[in-house]
Amino acid sequence: MYLADRSAPVGAKTAPDGGPVRAPAVASTVFALGAVSLITDVSSEMVTAVLPLYLVAGLGLSPLGFGALDGVYNGVSALVQLTGGHLADRVRNHKLIAGIGYGLSALCKPLLLLAHSLGPVGVVLALERTGKGLRTAPRDALISLSTPAELQGRAFGVHRAMDTTGALLGPLAAFFILNMAVGGYDAVFGVSACVAVLGVVVLMLFVPSGAGAGPGPAGAAKPAAANPEGEKPDGVTPAGAKPTGVTPAGAKPTGVNLRGAAALLRLPRLRALALCAALLGLTTVSDAFLYLLLQDRTGIREQWFPLLPLGTAAVFLLLAVPAGALADRIGRRTVFLAGHALLLAGYGLLLWAPHWPALPYLVLVLHGLFYAATDGVLPAAVGATVPAKLRATGLAVVGTSQALARFGCSLAFGAAWTVWGAGPALAAAAAGLCCCAAVAGFVLRPAPPAPARDSATDPARHPRGTR
């Protein structure tokens, strides 16, 4: 472990007792972004909760048409993430790009009131997902840049917990509006648009502008504790070197070009994270398919089906922060792989214990634990690997690889379910997840410690002619 110097640096603020002022464990920027995500998720999940029924029952779309729209809804965001991340790093203003993304998504909500066929609805959903893709990497970069390396897991856990609170409230709000308002679907879309605008207003008023200062007060760099898994946190620099991402006072941050962004792929740890995120994403069954499997294996009645996502979200909400703090303490690799092991256990229960009365509760708990152990831990690991000026681009590279892999998994799993049936398709996914988790465990293994030099044979300690 690195031992941080406990004396206050020159120019640091001091408490009345003479000691240094401690920075909060979670920065105010994280809470502000969490509030924005909470409000935006209420808006998004209100639409998501009613969209399948609206499209199929309201507009009369065929299952093939709905499948095409679902592919657009999930695939466009993944493709745009790289653009959003690179633009944020290039213009050195993460809040601006995130604001454009949030604003575009908010603008699309009322447009659903005017779309009454497959083409217009597809265009509106593609634009809405474009907004999500633009904002994801810059938002996560703001979280990472405002947090010390040793507290990244906790910070992302707090943000994901607040985000998930919105995911819980959105479907409930849509349920009550559909049952109480006249013209239910139009009322849901209208209220959703108003809530989305509120999220943009909160972003503009309460999230700091600029590229994001380094962690700690006034953007000062802090010494980071060594990661128990052997990961090297960002910001730990050799003696005499300038800290990464800290801009001298009065200097204008330099932009990032495509060549500099492409150079990220030369970072071995980032390549490993992107590879493992893609491998595990290829065998991670989508949420919608998991809930359909749960209904297929247990015979849950249709009126209870919309409540299944709330079970996952509730567990995720309760455990996101503890899981992030645990990852900071024992290592992100350990928690990340444990999350996939819990998902594998859920697959096993669906395959071999379909008649247990407690099966739905156990699977939803395991599914929520999986998200708590992975959703915030992965970007925290990326943040500890990528230089500050390329943080959004690095997050986008890993996020895009994971999202595209999960999209491919959804297509393959749907085809396997159609050809083989639900049971064999899930068994194949479980076998693939087991193999990919083993590969990820090997690829992400801690780097061996550098061998200590023998002072008796070290040429640096015995220049030529002194022996």
C-alpha cells in the first residue's frame, strides 16, 4: 500500500484545529449528476414501460416490426457512445456534450405524440437513443474526474443508485397515469417530456462547467491508495513527474485529436477491459429476455409481468453503493467477476429449479446483485486506467464494446430460442458465460510485482569505475 502524506500541502485549507480540511467522500458533482440521471430515468422509464404495449396494441405493429424497433432502440446508443466520448474530450467540455445529449432525448419525448406509424416512430426512437449515446461517456467522465482514484467505485455506486431510483419511479408513474388520466398514452408521453426538461434544467444549474477538474478541492491531485488487485490508479505518477490531467493555473486545456484518441488502444489494461467487457457481453442475456424466461419457466401471470423489472431495480438500488465501496476496498476485478458468477447462478436456477416457489424472488435478487457488482465497477476500473484528458473516450470505447456485444447476444439468443427452445438457448448462454468469465479472470489477473533490484549489482548505484 502507498502511504499518503498526512501533512497539508502548501496553500491547502486548514480546519480550526490546524489540520487539513477533508474532502467529502463523494463529490457534489456526483450528487448533481445523480439527480439529473434520476429525473431523466423517471422520464425514460415512463416511456419504456408503456412503449411495447403502445406499439403493438395501440399502433398495431407486428412482432417483426417491434423487433426492428427494439434493435434500433438498443443499438443506436452503443454506436453513438464513441462519438460522444471523443467530442467531449476534443472540445474539453464534458457538460456541453452531455447537455446536448440530455436535451436531444428530452426533445424526442413529445414527438412521440405525432408519430403514428413504424417509420416516424423509428426515427424518433433513434434520435432519443442518439441523445443517450452522446451523454453517457461525458457524464461518466465528469464523475470520474471529480473523484479520487481510490473512491471511484463508491462514486459510481452512488450515481447508479440514484439513477436506479428513477428506474423504479418511472414505471410506477406510468402505471398511475395510464389508470387515472384521459388519453393514457398521450398523457404519459406529455408528462415524460416535462420531466425530461426538468432534468436538463438541473444539469445546467447544478453541474459544474468545463472539462472537469481533477479530484479534490480546487482540482488538486491527491495521492491514491494502491489497488489490492494490482491495478495502477490514474493519477499515480513517478516522483518528479507532472500528475496526469492537472492543468497549470491559467493554462488552457489542450484538445484531443483522433490520433491521440486512437493511441488509447495501446494501453494494455484498457484493451483488456474492452475485450473482457465484450466477451462477457456476448453471453449476458438481455433484461427483457430474462424476464420472459422467468415467466416462461414459472408461469407468472401477465398482470404481474411489468413488476419484474422493479425487483431487479430495488436490489440494485440497495446494493450499488456497498458494492462500489467493496470494489474500492478489495479490488474491482474480484467484484466484477463475482457479479457475473451471481448472474450465472441465476441462469442455473432457471434451468434446474423452475418449480421452486421462491424462484422468481431468487432470480431477481441475483439479477440485481449482478448489476450492483458490475454496472458502476466497470467504469470505475476504466477511470483508473485512462488519462484524464481522454477519460470520456476511454469510457466510450469500453462501453461501446460491451453494448454492441450485448446487442449481438440478444439477436443470437432470440434466434436460438426460436430454433432450439428456451431451455437449450439458456443452457448455451450459461455455458458461454462460464467460459468467458474464466477467460476474463485470466486476462484481468493482477500484474506481477516488478522484481526488486539487488543493490549489490545495480549499475545505477555503482557507476563505472567506482567498484
